[in-house]
Amino acid sequence: MANSTKILFATIGAAFVLFGVGIYIGRTSGGSAQTVPPNFRASNAVNPPNVNNLSTENVQHAIDQMMSEFKYKIGGTVTVVGVRETGGGNAIADVQFINFTDNYNDWGSVPFTGTGQAELVHYTDGRTVLTTLIWNHFRRRIRGQYPL
């Protein structure tokens, strides 16, 4: 019990009453004890992640930074169409590639025009980063850590 906190709660109709320190999320039957990890912060559960940084402009900036460091890019444009939240501050950005050309492998440098995706991850320390950019029907991808 030294490494965890016990939270006691009781069911009153459909509502839950919380006794102790912390917060209970979910449902249980009757009065019982819920063990919460010592690193649990009630503020994480009460205040959702800041998704304001998931703006199209912020994601575009991170993709531009990723593309500037991608040494295999020959030409073309990569533009964020929109950002879809997937929960917990994570998101997928829909991306439009126009005449995007790279020499990433030995198949040659054929321009690609079409859609792709960017994966965005929100970490518990508050950072949201672009981790993966995927394009073309071969599902080529770049991985990295580009903060929003």
C-alpha cells in the first residue's frame, strides 16, 4: 500500500460519491476500493489534453520541418487538408501530396500525387509530436519526433 493510494467510493443510485483523495472514472458495483497508481494525477483526468495545438497550421509547420530534414525529397508539395482527433490528444492528419518526388529507394523517382496521413501523438508530459508521415500506395513512411 506504500506505493499506491486507496480510493473508496459508494454507489448512490446512478451517481458515485468519492471519499478520499483522487478521482474515480468508470463504474463499479457497491462500495469497494479502487487502487490508483502513485503517478496518477487527477488533473489529467479532469482536464483533457490541450488540443488547440492540433490546428492545421501547427501540423503543417511540423510537416514542413520534417520535410526540410528528409534528405531524399526531390520536389513537390505536402499540404495538410485537415486534422482528425482520435482521442487522448492523439490525431491523424489527412495530407495532400502534389508531384511529390523522392529517391527513397531504388525504384526510381516517380512523382506521387494523392493523399497520405500524418500520425500525431500526445504524451503525458504535455507534448504533442508528429511521429509518422505516410504516402503513396506503397505506404512509404518517414518517422521522427517533430513537436507541434
